[in-house]
Amino acid sequence: MDKMIKIALAGNPNSGKTTVFNSLTGSHQHVGNWPGVTVEKKEGRFTSDGFEVRVVDLPGTYSLSAYSLDERIARDFLLKENPNLVVAIIDASNLERNLYLVAQLLELGAKVVLDLNMMDLVEKRGIRIDTKKLSRILGVPVVETVAHKEKGIDKIRKVVVEEVEKGKEATFKIDYGPDIEAVIDRLIKFLRAKRLPVNYLLRWLVVKLLEGDAEILQKMKSLPEGKTILNVIAENAAQLEKHLGYDLETALIEKRYGYLKGLVGECTHKHYGLEERLNLSDKIDKVVTNKFIGIPLFLGLMWLTFQLIFTVGGPLVDLIDIFFGWIGQVASEGLISIGAPQWFSSLICDGIIGGVGSVLVFLPNIFLLFLAISLLEDSGYMARAAFVMDKLMHTLGLHGKSFIPLILGFGCNIPGIMATRTLESKKDRILTILVNPLMSCSARLPIYVLFAGAFFAKNQGLVIFSLYLMGMALAIIIARVFKSIFFKHEVAPLIMELPPYRLPQVKGVLIHMWERGSLFLKKAGGIILAGVILIWFLSSFPLGVEYASHQSLIGRLGSLFAPMFSPAGFGFWQAAVALGFGILAKEVVVGTLGTLYHADEAGLRSVILQNFTPLSAYSFMVMSLIYIPCIASIAVIKRETNWKWTFLAVGYSLALGWGVAVIIYQIGKLFMFGNL
Amino acid sequence: MIPLSMVNPGQKVQIVQIRGGRGLISRLANMGFYPGVIIEVVSNRNGPLIIARDKIRLGLGYGMAHRIFVRLLN
């Protein structure tokens, strides 16, 4: 049995950390969630020298200061799980800034192996890094890598095991200058005497307290004597600030960077300064973020993305549809031949296979969508899109980064909701998730096509377009309303790195797509299955009734709810049942109407013409647009937030959908459109 | 000393002071931007700005740029 080691990978976003992780662990990885939150946690393993090394990929962060969810996760992991070692992956062509995180890791007391990644870029720019000196001064081993060419990866595996076996404690220390150091020393002695029940390095704790780290302050407050300790700290900090003449936070930052600047100066030849001319990335940015070209270019790329998703995805969707049809057939025949009871065969075929199938047919679309997102992200374009849309998004009380999830929602709300993970502030995440279902996803299109085709053949396009617009307008209103109710005082300013453009790596993009797609399947799967079984049950019972007929439970429920929809102009049980089934997946609405009216696609149009008026058809479309997120979306909203926000998302959309449908119908009738 | 938001594209400036809450100072420092650093304004078009330090490019909301005070260089 191999000996076990647990290590973590830390590094800035865009330092090539994910590539290193993929190279280190190959296919031995899996994705889960960090405890309590929904940020993806990637774990993998490799073996080296008789050791089994478990690798945890920490979220890419700029620091351990716990401002964003990602930073908090990284820090908590290091503090609580105590990995044997941390591999700090840094972009060697951007040494100083990247070392800032490394310095924080070392101050925290972590045992570090420094991975200078992207060494090819460094060489290309004619910079030489004296790695021996760097290693000596920092007191950690340094490995050079070019991860996307797998260069140096073996060396990391070797050095990691060597270091863990050596087991020497790190002795890294930044000299904050005599004034600050004197206070640090004094406070360390003070805290040591208190014998606090924490296992942090005292020096780190003192520095964090002086910096005013919100989370650490909070933690201290909960300890016995915490209040007294904090008072002493605050006194010392205030005295020090008075003495220094400016705020302590800035002072600590400047000392830290001062140290790193000296370090980088000593260990590199040829200083990289501002003199370097505009590189390719800046030239591309001149076009991409241009005032006039930026937005049209973005829209063009989005259009291409949707083309990819629906033209390539379409035939695959049909294939899966046929596949599930075939499975259903085979299962039904098989079950009958072995003499299974009628209800059981119906549960398996109509309920589970049919229901799950109706959701799974969208898998190709979802995977392609994730493929497109991965491409846009890995190339560096996604950050620019957010940048370009920032100003427009302020009308929603959100900023540019929220735009991507909303756009994705037009394809499917699920990836849209999942994409909110990139947003730092909770406010932005929740608001963007709540309004996401108002982006009319592709599954609602069949409903519009059916009704608009039947009633508004001449202006079909315009009518459908009006629904998309209505969704967006409502999203703006709802976002503003919820913001003023739940997040009155929170602002999340836009600070976003624009990484250099890169050619995406095929392997990286595919891994990314697979992880996200399969995560959707795993997590949404359970709830979808439960929902499907529930609907089957309601359609089949009491025993002996025709599936989904007026006498079935769902038919009776439909009749019960139908009067509620009278003010919206469609108060008959078939419409209510269709909407009920629509919760499963919006496109099911059309299929359900077909079943209930015993009509095929062509016949359905004439049946609808008899039962609806143009006005009630429109209000029915509006209802379908708004009334509730589909069951898979509800599952994902729950997964990304909690029950409170999930109930709100379901509740507000039901009320809003009904309200808007009724208003449209009643006002329309007032103006006598009802006669049309 | 003028706010960064008023600097024209192409201009090099030195950060003198960041008048923001604790979060802002720290977040900017984590990304490599702190008092003393020399930066260049890449784009400023009455919306978010792009600023550059060596090879780092940062998109920055206008409101925030208004709270970063800089000194014009040559």
C-alpha cells in the first residue's frame, strides 16, 4: 500500500494552474463541490516514488485575503485541512504580482513548492530568472515548467515527494520595518500568553488582525476574551497608524511589495518595465473593446454560438429522441412479455423513460453550450465581453460580469444559472440567478411557434420577438425591485483582470466541457427523476383511467386550477394541465396539448384555433414565458443557492406570469381585441 | 494629483493614493496595483477603463477609477 500525501495547487487565475493540474493528474480526477458552497472542487491523484499523492486544485485567486468566495475557500482549506504541501503555480513572466500570493502562502506557514510556469514566455522575452537564488531567498524549492507542453511536470512530482519526506519547517518572514515589527513582536507575546484555542501561526494571526481582516476579526470576537484582545489590537493599530502617518493596511501592502520588488530585482536579469510596446493582446483589445465595434462584435459571436448549438445540436437531439423512443418500445414489449403489471410498465415507459428522455434530449445542446463557453473563456474573450457590456448592465443594478449568464439563458437557463459562479458578490449571483428564467430559453420556442403560427401567421416573427423583449424588460424591472428589497446597500464594483488572449488548448476545453456537462447531469438528475415520477403518478391514477385524461388526478387538478386562468382567457382544464406538465420541461406543453386533444401536429393547430382567441393565445404565450422555471432549472437554482431563493424564484414567477397574462387579457378585452 | 478617471488613454501615471474602503485597497493590491506603482491608461471612454501594469491588464469600473488618485508622468 502506497503512503498517502495530500497537496494543494494554488495560483492566480490565468497562471496555467488548471493545465498543470490536468498534466499532473491526467484522467485521475473528479469534480465535486466545496463543503457548503457550490464552487467546483477538483481533486485528482498521481503516484510517485511509492507515494500516492492526492491533489486538490484550489480556486484561482489573487490572494488569501478572503474577499471573494474563491479566496475564502482557498484559505479555509489551507487552514483547516492542513495539506502536506502547496504547489504554488505562478506565471513566471509576471513575477512580482504572482509572488504576492506566494508570500501570503508562506506567511500562513504553508510548506510550498514554487512552480515557475510559462517559462517559454519568459525566455521569449529575453528575461533570465536565477531560480537558485530565488529558491535560496524564499527557502523553497523552485521548479520551472511549461505546462501546456508537459515540460517539467515530472520534476514537480519528484520534488513534491522529496519535500514532504524532508519535512523541514519553513522559516519565511517578511521584514515590515522596525516600527511595525516592534508592534508585531509585542502582540505575539501578548497573544501567546492568552493561549488561544487556534492553531494558526501567531505571527500570521497578528498581521491579519492588524490588517483588519474581516473574517479573522469575526473569529476572534467569538473566542473567550476576544473582545479584550481586539481592543488591544485596535489600540496598537491606531497608535502605529498615527506614528506612520497613513493607514496600516496600505503600509503592510507596500512593505510586502517592497520586499518582492527587491527579490525580483535580485533574481531576474533585464527588468521588464512599461517600455515594452503594445503587444498583440492590446492590439486585439483596441478592436474588441472599441466603443462602436465592441457590442456588435459581441452580438455576432453570440449569434455564432447559438448557430453552433442548434445546427450541430439539432441532429444529435433527434438521435437521442429516437433512441429514447426505441428504448421505451423495447422496454414496454419486454415488460409485457415477462408479464409485468400494466401500471409498472407504464411507470417505466411513459413515466421514467419518456420523462427523463424529454429532458435528456437537450444534453447535446447543453454540452455544446459548455463547449462554446469554454472556448470563449479559455481564449480570454469572456472577460472582454463582460467589460464591453458593463455600462448597459448598470441599468439592471448589476455589472458587466452578470451579462454572460443572462445571455446563456436564451439557450438554456441551466447553464445560465450555473455560469453565475464567476460572480464574486453574493448579490450579483442571487439577482442574476433569480432573473435568469425570464430569459426565454430555447425550450419555450416550440410553444410560441405553435400559437403564433396559428393566430399571427403574418406577424409571427414580430410576435415571438415581442415575447423575448418582454422577458428582458421584466428581468430589468425584477432585478431592480429585488435589489432594492434584499440588497439595498451592496455595491460590487467592477475589477476584473483581462488576461492575455491565448489559443485555447483542445484538451483543456474538452475537459472543461465534460466536467460542467456531467455535473449538470449528476446534480439535476435526481430531482428530474423525482419530478417525472410524480407527474406520471398524477397522470395514471386512479387506476384504470386513460393516461393524462380528464379523469386522471392531473386532469382533476387541471379542472381545479382551470378557473384561476379564466381571467387570463384560457380557463379550461387542458390548458392548465399543459402548463402543469410544462414544469417538467417547457417544450412538453405542446406535446401535452397534442395528447389531451388527441391531435397530431397539424390537427393541433385547428383545435387551438377553436379553443383560443388571438388575445388568449397571446396571454397563454406570456404565461408560458414567465410562469415558472422548469424542474431542472428549479433543481439547479436550489443547488446554487438555498431553499429560500428557490421558493422566491418559483413564487415570484408564478405570480408575475399569472398577473401579466391577466393584465394583457383584460386590457386587450377592454379595447375589444377579444372580438378578433 | 488627479483621479484616474480623468486621465487620457496612452498616458502614464503613478498611483499616489487609493481613497476606497478596505476592500478596494486590498483587492487592487492583490492584483498588483498599489500606491507607487506606475501604470498606463490603455482605454478610457466614459465607461469602464482599461489600465496596464507590465503585462497585467485590468478592467476597472468608472466609479472606482474616480477614487484612485494619480500623478501624471512626463
